[in-house]
Amino acid sequence: MADEGSSRHDGSPNGGPQLDPSLFNQPNTPNQSTFPEGEDQISFPTRSLNDLLHPPRDLALMRQRLFEVKDKIELQIDEFERYWPYVDNVWVRQHKAGTDKSGRVFTDYYACRLQRPTYTPKSVDTPRREGQPTRKKHIREGGTCQMRLKTIRYEGGYSGYTILIVGDETQHTHNLDHIDKIKRTSVLMEVAKSEVMKGYMPASVFTVMNEDMEKLTAAGGRYLNRNDVRNASQHWRQLHREELRVHEGYKYDHGNGIVRHDAVSSTAQINGDLQMVDPTLEDITPTPPGALRFPSTSRAFLEPYLPPKEPVINPSGLPHVTLTYATSMDSSLALAPGMQTLISGPESKAMTHYLRSKHDAILIGVGTATVDDPALNCRLEGVGGFGGLGWEGQPRPIIIDPGARWMITPQSKVLQAVRSGKGRGPWVIMAPGFAIDPMRLEMLKYYGGKYLGLTEFDKKWRLRWEAILKALAAEGIKSVMVEGGSMVINDLLQQENSSFISSIITTIAPTYLGRRGVGVSPAPRHDPTGRPQPAVRFEDVRWQPLGDDVVMAGRIPRF
């Protein structure tokens, strides 16, 4: 397909602005796990009762996801460090981090705890002090689950964790509740230890931790018992023999243990400070800055034209392709070539970001990338970076750049979105034979992007759409949203290419841009006698007002 724009650069060191490697290639230190193996060596716990009373959002759901790992999970570094300690009773690290040549990618391998062989008791028990009873050891089962995973930590402009299943086993031989029954998480043990170190009795700590059973169960503590609290704090209690007390609002009741004696709930007391919390406001999360909202009432209209909820590569081996753009009443995208033009209203803008959240990738041409410098991310409320986890709902930016003309820099908005955890690294599709500045190539890798080279051309020496879509399918892309610019849209609407379009969603704004506008108008077709025919006519068409605009959704007829 034809590339966009009029300026010409070959991407070589003399073809554009130079890059300072210090802007993006910062030295990295080896991955230091925040979760120690074996026994706790930290004098002071890093957790407190607050971690139990105010747990991470959707903790139970995330624990289940990190237990099953049905699909690849991507988390930002702070999210991984927030949730992983809640499943460290499941996964045991087998190999320490190995790094790649860049020193920015670290890989750890984990196995299910029940992969360990069953413990074999010693033939002779360790002698006990006189009068001390023989310890009853519980023999934990093992060697029953062979499930394994690996975590890949990326450091650089793109920083995050990818979690993948490895090996032949794709599911556990047991459920999460079974693991919670035989092993406690480090979070629970550190919370218990921190409370005892404040001077509270283990029995009181146990009672307070059980105050909100729903939150305790979500954190893996359904089977927490008093002995767990004692064990977590045993070393500290041996060194500190002072008298321990019960929590404020509790008392020791002979025969019943530690009980509450007033109406004050422990969930409103943290470190002894009373904090009255309105339960109706506790779970309300403010809208993240810059996030857009698209009402559910407007989504139903678009549903039939979106990629399937369980997207698969279609029989042709190509992804689902949605063509979408905003246009004026005279079918123009911009007032003039190279001029960024705002056409549609805020409601349509929110719709565009909703559509982006439903696709694996968003595709534009190099001309649009150069002129508009777009972030190519999704700012819909609830996606990754805007209230969601990881990069869920964030599409992969795809730039069609046959001649390697895109002068990407660390200041480009698409890379700024990556750096802030609000977008993915771009993939650039190019033709062979063009020199690429090695530093620019390294920078793209640093931000989680890459170049994809294609060698298939059409009769006009443009990259073939079929080859582009097959290359994306090979990379795991199951749905692509094509947004522009004009040369990309017109080329895709040509007779030989339009069959690749699965659906079209077009926003028409109530304005004329004039005769110098950059228009969408593919070449006409002709019947066998040479008589002109309409270039494209859509079917299964629906219209929907949206603010001051109107949205048309339809499909390309299949002949």
C-alpha cells in the first residue's frame, strides 16, 4: 500500500534528528525480588492490619486469576508487587532471575507448591527438653501437581510483568481453597506479626483479623488459626517478654476468649486511631484523570459490529478488521493535507476510545503518525492505566511505514503513553531496503515496540493488505481497528482490498470542510461494459445519533 505524507527520510543517521542514547537506554539493576524465599529474615514486617482491612481492589478475583493463569497476564510492576504476595502460598520460585543480553528482561520460574515431594519424617525425632511434649508434625502432601509458570519482568521505557504458563500442565490438580487450607500467605503472617509487635496478644490479633471474614477469605485467610498468629510472632515474643494487651474495644472474657465489649468495630480502628468510614463510600473509586466515559446505553448499538467476545483468527487466517474514522458531510478528514483537524464531538471521541478497548491493535499510516503525533492508546475509564489493571483494554499501535520515514523520539506521545503505563509500545511495519538508525531501533525495543519487515507488494509496489494482516495474525493479533489516514482508508476501500474489512463504523459530523479538504473517496468500479459503478455500498447498516454527530455502522457485501 502507498505510504503517506510528502516529506522523505530514509531513517538513517543523516535522515532526521539524532537521538541521545541516555534519553532511553538507562542502566538497569538486576531484578531484586521483594519476596524472600524460606523463613522471614526481616526484623520489622512490611505489612500492617491496614493491608487486610483495605485490601487491593478485586483481590479475590485477582488471586483466582493468578492461581489459574488461563491466559497471559500482564501487570504493571506496582500491581505485581501488590498482588503477588497474596498467592505466594501457591507458587514457589524454582530458579532465580535470568537476564537477556540487554540486561532489561528478567525471567523467574515458579512451580505449584504441591510439586514438592511429600515430606518424609526423620527416623529419630529431635530430642525435646524434659517435660516438653513431643511435637505433632503434620505431613503435608506433595508431588501431586506439576503446574509451572514463568514471570518475565521488563525494565525500561516499558516496564511490567508478563505471567505465562510453561510446560504441559495447564491446570492444577486442586483448587485455590485447598492451598489456602495447608499454607498461609506471607501477607497474613506479616499482618499477624506486625500486630503482635505493637504489643497485642496473639489471641486478640486473631480475633481482630477475623472481624471481617469476607476480606480475610479474599486474602487467603479462611483457615487462619491462633497457632498461625503465634508462629508468625514467636521469634519476637521470645525476645520481648513484656505483658501484651488486647485491642481497643475488646476484652478477655473467660471461657469465650477475646470478644468485643462495645459497638466500635475493629475495621474502623487502625493502629489505635479511630477512623469512622461510611461503608457506602468505601468502594467508590474516583474517575482517573483524563479518563473518558462512554455510557452503556450507547454501546448496544455497536455490539453486532465489534470483534467477537472470544476472538479467534477467522478461517482465512486474518484478524477481524474494523474500519473507523470521523468525516465531514463532504467526506473529508482534514481541512488540508498535513493539517490536524478536529471534526467530531466529545461523545464520538468517547465512542472511539470504547472501540479501541475492544480491539487488539489500532492501525494508522505514517502520514497520520507524523502530522498528528497521536498517543494511540485507549483512555476509556476502566482500562489499564485508567483505573484498570496492567494493559487490559489497551490496543497495540501499528504504524504502516514502508519507507521507514517515521522520526519517532522519546518525546513522541505514543512513547510518553508507554512510559506512563497508559499505552503499549508501537509496532512499525516497513518494507526491506531502507536503512534504519540502529539507535532508533534500540529505542523502539526499549519501549516495548519493534519493526516488522514485509516483502509482499501489489502491482503498484505497495505493501499488500493480506500480507500485513497475516503478519499481525502471526503475532497473535486477532482484531485490528483501522483509523487512518486518508491514503490508508482509501486503499483499504479499493475493490481488491475491501473484502478484508469485517465492519465499518463511521462518524459523520454536521460540517463541510470545503474543496481543499483531504477526502475519503476510493476509485470507482466498472461493470463488464465499462460503465461506472459505486465504489462501495454497505449492507446491514444502522444509524445512531451521538451528540451532534451521527454514527453509521455497516458491513461490506460478500460476493
